[in-house]
Amino acid sequence: MRWSNLFVPTLREAPAEAEVASHRLLLRAGFIRQLHSGHYSLLPLGLRVHDKVADIVREEMDAIGGQELLLPAMHPAWVWEQSGRWASMGEEMFRLTDRKGAEVALGMTHEEVIAHLAREIHSYRELPQIWYQVQWKFRDEPRPKSGLLRVREFAMKDSYSLDIDDAGLDRAFDLHQGAYTRIFERMGLPAIAVEASSGAMGGSASVEFMVPSDAGEDDIVRCASCGYAANVERAVAVVAPVDDPPGGTLERFATPGIRTIAALAAAEAEAPPQRQIKTMVYVLDGQVTLVLLRGDHSLSEQKLLDRTGAAQARPAGADECVAALGASPGSLGAVGVTDLPVLADGALEGRSNLTTGANVDDFHYRRVDIERDIRVGEWLDLRQVRHGEPCTACGRPLELLRCIETGHIFKLGRRYAEAFEATVMDAEGAARVLTMGSYGIGIGRAMAAVAETYHDERGLCWPVSVAPYDVAVVPLAGRDAAVGEVAERLYDELCGLGTEVILDDRDARPGVKFSDIELVGIPYRVTVGPRGLANDEVELTERASGQTANVPVAEAAAAVRTARDEALAAL
RNA sequence: CGGGCUGUGGCGCAGCUUGGUUAGCGCGUUGGUCUGGGGGACCAAAGGUCCCGGGUUCAAAUCCCGGCAGCCCGACCA
């Protein structure tokens, strides 16, 4: 490809709305353009990277026996009604009505469609199956952001395993875990497989693939010494015991104007945060519920959902607190509460001589013994793990890492197959409901994660496996015709060797060409100039390291090919 | 959904507080001359519903009301 024919609208300055590196650079380098919040056009270079990512995914899916298919992006409402998700999905699903008045939706995932298709399997002899597609998903995200990282329409590779029993599902799950590990390795992404919550999907196992990045939206916990890794939604850590001095009888005392844990700790020597009870009022599926944590701990809402099985949780409003407990946030507590469910985090178990709100504005209780004074309905793990807390497996400090979720695999079980009556005959002639797994990778998000991982102050630095082109040949022609001829010859030679090459044939100054090529992030640059040609040499520069070597013209193409192949093999 | 910020040529911005020349600057774009190994110089030119609608006023990019869009934080989110 000649640069002069290529549509690469590079920008010298990043548009003001772009904040994170991948967003800024993909815009500046002419890979993407926004049409609308959360909807991006992939320009020629962007599409090439996107395709390369998708092709790596396809190769590894094929390698574990996956079969590619393509399902509709638009679904009739009835398939979602059949699984019960038409009602439960809420506003995240784009819904519309066709000319006949029929309700339809844009698919945000395809479990239903797969389960419906799976009815065509009748015998255990036809199992197992792994079906996958690279299809556009539509999700009406409340807040699209960060370029390609969080959008409302995006390509996802989603695969689904169909098995007759749990052992088969386990096998399919393990195959996917292996495939995902190879996929991210090949893209150069240092993805960490972590235990995760399966969230609204349910299921017995759930692993997320997380790429560390400040641009991410998820936190994981990792133990560098034993390898334990989990999403904070699920992570556990050792809680160092707190020494409670001997207490005594419960006592109410005035705390005028004190509304926060910190303010109470400042006012009361006997009430440091770890000796307070934090009382949070939540509405779980419509039921007002008290959630108790140690004062210095914070609640993980996902844990609350997972542990209680509630579909929805939201903090109660101030008015709801007053209605339920008679006081406003800041003076709330669970002492004496008998008419509301009380959930408490395990870190509070056995504690005494604590301080908490008295359910009267501007009053707290001291010397609370949690077993004696509070009727705890259930003890649950609800707290969010903090950086540096000891690992439960090996005792070493855990690290908290911000990450981009690039893949998620989980076992669905029989929920969807049951809803669609996807059953097969087993060897004994009995009907058995299929069990399914569901496995996703966001293609565009993975691409953005690579951009987040590989860039510098000059621009993008794509790993060769996903780079839009392998090499750029840059003639510094001026009026020197020989330079142009050598560049053309090298271009042909490189194409012939199977490398993907751009010839920068623009009549532009060297600085312009170099800057653009570095911004775009082509892994190798061959510079052809009169200076080098005087010695029958060209320069070979590696984008990532900036290292340049002089190479005889006759050997240049082969040198590029070798360098590329070696880099590819190293991934 | 709550909080904050922003909408002015393709991109980055100024002008708005205190209404009043022909709406300006840098970059980019087009033509030309020179230049030719890191965004070069000079000359000439094109390019604008100042987000939209209404209002106030002799007069609105500027003030007022309403809307829309975008970004950030939070909430939410396989």
C-alpha cells in the first residue's frame, strides 16, 4: 500500500474529549473516529488491527475445535422472553418495534439464540460442540467512555459450549481458558486470569482475563508470591484481628453534628474507625436491609448481590433511612433493630466494645457488643479487600491492580437449555438437558488494551502480531531519483516476501513522515536516503526500541522479514 | 440517574465577565517559489448555521429561558 492512497487522517493534536492514551492515540493516528457517543467508525488502519485481533482469536478457537457461525444481531422479543431476560435485562438492551408492531431487540449477547439452535442436536453422539462467532453486540451503556474501551456497539467473539454433563462442561471451560491464555499472549497482552463473580449470569465458575492499566474500570487483587488472583468483587484477604478493650454496658451518648466515621473517630478517643460499626442501609429487591461493616472497611456491592442472591441492590435514600430507622445517615445503627434483616461482614464477628449510630439524630452508642446487642441475621463476606492485606493462601501482602477486562469465561449450566428445552438422548435412551458455557472477548476493547499497553510519547507501538502493517519504507527523495527507485524496489521485494508494507511516497519532509509513522506505530521502518545509498545501505529502525542499523540494500528486505518473524515467534 | 465542565472553520484555542468594527490566533488545507535526514521559509488563497430553538435589545458568539450534544467523576454495567 502506498501512503498517498491510504486514508489516514492523522492529527497533530488530540481532540479535547480524549483522555486515556488509547483513545487519544487511536484518534490522532487515524485509526478511529467517533460518530456518536459510544459508536466509532474503524478507519482502514483501525480495521486492519481489529481484523488481526479477530483472526488470532479465530485461529485459537479453531484450534480447540470451535466452529465459527454467524447469528443475527437483531432478535425477536420472544427468545428473550423465553429465558426470562426480556424482563430482567432492563435498560441496557436496545429495544425497538418493527413495522408490524412486533417487539425486537438488538442482541447484547447470544445465549438465547444458541440455546434455540441447540434444539437441533438430538443425540449425545453429536456432542460436545463449541460454537463461536465474531458479532456486533449492542448495549445501551449508561456511560460510554475512553474511546474503544467502553462503547455501545462493538465486535465480540462469543463462544458457547454444549455438553451433556458437568465433566464435558469442565473440559470445554478448560479448553477455553487455555485458548484465551494463548490469544492474549499472541497479542502481547499480559492478561491475568482471575476468579470472578459470574454476576447476573449465575453459574459455577467464572474467570476474567484482566490487563493491568490505569485506564481500566475493574480492580483485581493479586498475590505476587503464590499466584492467587481475583476480582475485588470476589477477593478475600486475611483481616488482622482488632484488640477490643474490655467493654461494659451499652451507653447512648450525644454526638452533635457528627455524621461520618472519620468525624466520630476524631471526636472520640475510644472510637477509631476499626472499632466502629458502619451501618449501610440498602434496598435489596425492594427489601430495606441493614448492612454492617467495620468502620474502616468498604462494601463490595457485587459481593452483597452474590452472597444474598438479590437481583438488585441500591443504597437507600436519606428519606428511606428516616422512614425505616427514624434517623438520618450519620446516626444509623442496628442496635435493637428487629424488624429489618441485618447482614454483617465477617470482620465484625465476635467484636465488642464498639461504637455505632443510635438511630436518633446526633446520638451514638458506645460499648456495643455485637453478639449481645445486635440481632445479626447472617454473617457474610461483604468487605472489599484492600491493598497490602495478607493473602489467605500464603500470608504475603496482596496487591490491588486496576485492570481492563478483555475476556470473561464462565459456566452457565443448564439454565438456557432448560428454557429452550434443548435436550438430547443419552446412551441409555433418557432425555438429558444440555449444559452450556459462555466465553467472550471484546475485540475492540482488546485492541484498545494493546494500545494502552504499547505506546510512548511519540505514539503507538503495535506488537507485530496485530500491527496494521509490518514495515514502512520511507524514501527521503528530494530530487534524488535513485532514492525513489531503490525504495520502489524494496517495496516490491518486501511484498514478495510476504510482509505487509507501506511505501511512504508522499512528497513531504522527512520529519513529517517519521512522525506519522511513529504515531501510527508501524513496527519497522526502512529509511532510504541519499546518505545511506552512497554506501549502498539503508537504515532499518525498530519502532519499539528506536534502534537503528545500517543494512546493505540487497539484504534489507530479508532483514525485515527475519526481524518480524523473530518478533512474532517471541510473542 | 446525581455532581462538575464544555460546545466558536478539519484539530487546538482566544473573544463572552462589561452586548456595538468586517469573529481572531496557531496548526492543518489549496496554489506558487525556494528548501530537502526530524512537523522548514516566504507569497497568495479557500474554509464559519459562533450547538439548536425562543426571548431581551436599536444591536446577541456575548445577557435570559428551554432544549440537544460531548467529556470527566460517581452510581450503574456478563
